[in-house]
Amino acid sequence: MSLPAQLKMYNLFPFIKRILFPGLDIGTRKRMKFAKYFKGGDILTLDAGCGNGAFSFAACKIGNGVIGIDSDSHKLNRTLEFRDYLKIDPKRCDFKIHNIYNLLKLNQKFDQIICFETLEHIKDDEQAIKIFSEIMNEGGTLHLCVPYLNRKLYYGEIISETENGNHLRLGYTFEQLEEMIGKQGFKVLQKDTAVGFFAQKLINLLNWLQLNLFKKFSNRIRDGFNSVILIFLYPLTFLDKFIFTKPLNIYVAAQKILRRT
């Protein structure tokens, strides 16, 4: 491929990504419903484990200043490129390679913290919640989304014993979350769930294709196949509300309790 053609294709990918945003991950698409609980206005929000920046951009869209952190430098570089493509002011939405255990070194206080699909990857999850409490202003809101404990493994899921990127635990219950965050001065305000029967079936299908049929292809070709499957089958996931099944994810919003003077 000639250099002009390569440049043309390079410029095309952000455009396609914008059309398909928040991406090909079914779980992320379904968890976007939780953005309706975010606090709007000129406040400072931390997105701990920001991934592709979907929830950081959602918070920025409603007026927040946002700092997103992640440990995956490759993923974060793509997120930065996409932010610039969207022409979002870096002063309003910044991304950093950072570890949750070292958040105190940011020397920042936040009004809102988003932590989606991250606690299950952290060995000392209670320490992470403690740190969130320490860097949050009183009255601030913590948004947590984690896998549900009482569920089945999805295809290709690995439960590990070390922090290597895999899940360290199957998940949590609402009661476990409420107890853990309650110890650090948080009071639960809202509960919700995401990813039902058809969404889980679609996740398993895409994972099976990714790990078996498509593994010999390049990432771009695999993304192309997954995009086509997503376009045709994703509408089925809207039927989830009519079928009772155990959710894949649970969500809580909690407020840091104000101290009485």
C-alpha cells in the first residue's frame, strides 16, 4: 500500500471508531446506561481504569473536568488519539498512565470517581476503596460497576491469582459492595444491573470467534468481522428486559458521607 493510501486509511479509522463508539465490547455498550447517574456540571471527575475513555468522554460531555487513568499504555495512547480527533480540550479531559494504588501522588481531590470493571482486577480491592475515599471531597459520588458474583463464567474468561490483567475474582454481590464501601464512609444511593441474557450470549459468541475462528487474522480484519456481527445481532440485546436472568454486571452509586461539625 502506498504512503498516501496508508494515510487515507489511518484517517478513516477514527471516523469508523466514532460511528461505532463506544466500541465493539458489548459489556461497555450496555454499561453506558450508568452514565445517566453521573453528576453534571463543572466538577472534577476521576475515571479509574478508563480503558477506551468511553465513560471519561461521557462525564466530560456533561461539563466535568476529567482525569482518566489506566495501566495499559497502548490502549491509553489510542484513547488520547481519539480524544484529539474529537477535538476535546486536553485541559478538560486528560489521560495518564497511573496505578490505582498510587493515586495519592496525583495530589488531587475529586468530586466524582468512576471505577468500572476494575476492582475485580485488583488484589487489594479494599485498599483501592480506601484510597478513593481519601482523594474524594465530602459529598462526592463514587460509581462502581463490577461483575456479579452469582453468574457463570463467560467464554474465555480466566480467574487468576495474580494481577496479570485477568480477573482475580468472579465478582461481587450488592451486599459485599455495600459493606466494603460502607467501611470507608460511603452510603449507597443507587443500584442497577447490566448485560442480560442475549447480551451475554453475544459476548460468548464474539469471544468464541475471537479465540478460535478469527485468531489467525490481523486485529483490523477481526474488528471488521466483529463490526458486521455487532450491527446485525446487537439489536437482539434490547430484548433482555423481557427475559429474567442473572446479570453479568452490577452497579452502585454511593456518596461520601458529610462529616458533622
